[in-house]
Amino acid sequence: MRVASVMENFAEYGTKEPLLIYLTSHLHRLGETEEHILQILSPLIDYTEPARPSRLLSLLSPWRRGLSGKNKEARENLLNELIDKIEGL
């Protein structure tokens, strides 16, 4: 499992499970306790995508692209925050 592809999949598509597995393993190898790993990763664990728009609204492609871009930006921000926390250990 390449960390870059796991991070890209989360940023691009919101697939968080492989990222959670990788980060949990990495933090464990660094000697972090289960409680601290949970504390560090809780924003990712709690992350959910906003509800998808109805079929009618999905026809409004500029709005949909805007929402998709905002979701990606939110995921990238979350990822950057997690990396900063982990690098600070």
C-alpha cells in the first residue's frame, strides 16, 4: 500500500478506510498509545461527506462541480492537519 495513493484516494474521492489503516499502523510503529492514536485520528474517523444532492440538483452541473471542489478542499485541509499533527510527534 503506497501512502501517496492512499492519501490521493482520500483527497480525491473521500475513501478514508485505507488511510485510517495506514495512519494507525504508522502511529503504532512510532510507539503511540491506542488512546493517543484515537485522539489524533478522530477528525478523520468522524469525517463524513455532506449529503449528496437530489437527482434534480445533480443536473445543475456547475453547482455540483462547486460542491465537489469544496468537498475535496475540505478533505485536503483535514489531511494536511493530520500530517502536521503526526510530524509534530
